[in-house]
Amino acid sequence: MTNQLKTAALLAALSGLLIAISYWVIGGTGGLVIGIGLAAVTNLFSWYQSDKIALGVYRAQPVTQAQAPGLYRIVQRLSDRANIPMPGIYIVPSQNANAFATGRDPEHAAVAVTEGILNILPEDELEGVIAHELTHIINRDTLTQAVAATVAGAVSFLAQMLSYSLWFGGAGSRDNNRGGNPLGVLLTVILAPLAATVIQLAISRTREFSADAGAAKLTGNPRALARALQRLEATARQMPLNANPAFEPLLIIHPISGQFMGNLFSSHPPTEVRIEELLKLEQQLPTTAY
């Protein structure tokens, strides 16, 4: 429940940021109303189109049981165990090792894995990864992350518009109610996209721990997921995935090593911390696994 409240608060902050920057760009009550409308539209758009956008960004291709029998078997087994509809199964044509889930709810969901992850993970570790992604679907994290990505993108777009207005002398002059504060406009241009990114990444980090815990309970084998994360982290350092930054939070492991950026700008918690939490869970779970 704590994670859910934190996520709701972060999403509210992100939407509020979108409304605020709309006010700066357009001005007055009209800007406020348009900002609220824009926030609603972006959230609605994410609700219906998030799966198609994410799958398209990574060029994921649907596969049948005949094309990927082992992967199909794992997804079907875990979906039955979790009592959810079996999601669509997709493969990303890349030798980078990663995976993600997308979709607004369990009835409209998809799981995608790269060719690389299929090549390097043994079955028990791949099962842990798939269980992690199915937990994202069960928890509706896939929708939450898509909404966050879309709203953050809208904030960045409006900030860019505002920067153009600075260059062409329009900022702060169309509406006296805004007071024509060039410094305030400049700070908005610089800080709004930064704040949107930080909030989006905080949402992602919050949900990763919950998905790891859900995967551990679903498989009864948290150590297998811990081994998978360790292997994927090492692979990501050797072969970074050139991912769209807006959709990096969907992936199970950060696609590019970014320790120099610090935790504030990471879309995922530190892998070593995730592994530690999984090993703690191993001590708490019953000794009998599935």
C-alpha cells in the first residue's frame, strides 16, 4: 500500500507539473484549463495506446507457440499460476539482453523479451524474469509507467515551446496575469523537464522492488531471479541497449550503465540492492517451491 500511495503521489505531481507549465506557455485561466485538458488527454492516450507504442519503439514482433515453444511454455505456466489471461508474447530483434511488459491491464497485456536474453539465460532464470514482468502486469505498473512516460514527454514538449517563445520575445507578454517574469519562464524551461524526468524515474524505481517480490512469490525461487539480474547487469555493461529514454523504465534492467549519473537519474534501483532484497525474501518463503 505504501508503494501504491507513493506512486499515486508521484503521478499527481507529474500531472500537476504539466498543468503548471501549460499555464506558463499559454497564460492565465485559459492556460490552466488547457493544461488540465492536456493532462487528461495524455493519460487517456496512454491508457489505450501504451502497448502499441512500447512494442513499436523496440520493434517487437509477435511470436506463436510453434516459433518459441520454450518461451511460450514458461509464460503460459506462470500466467495460469497467477490466474491471469495469457499475455501476447513478443521478441525484440536485438542481441542485448532485456525484457519488458506493457498494456493497460491483464486483459490487454504483452510480454516482450530480446533475442539476447533467450540466448544467455537458463530456464529457471528466464522464468524469474517472466514472473517479474507478469507481476508488473498484475500490479498495473505497465499502465502507470506508460502514463508517466507520456506525461513527462508532454512536459518536455511544452518546455521546448516555452523556450521558443523566449527566443521570439513572446514569453510573459501575452497575458498580464502572468506578470511577465522572464526569470520565472527561464527557470521553468530548464527545471520542468528535469523535474518530470526525476519524478518518472522515481515511479519506476518504486515499482521494481514490488515486481521483484511478486516474481519471487510466483516462482518460489527468488535466487533464480537474483542470478538473472546479476547476469543481465554484466551483459548491459558490455553491450548497452540503445533504448528510447522515455521507455527505459519499462525494461527489467537499466539498458545502459549509468552509475556516474547517480541514483537520482536511474530508472531502476541499484541491481545489487535488488539482489540483496531477493535473497532476504528467500529466507522468508516456504521451503517448498513450485
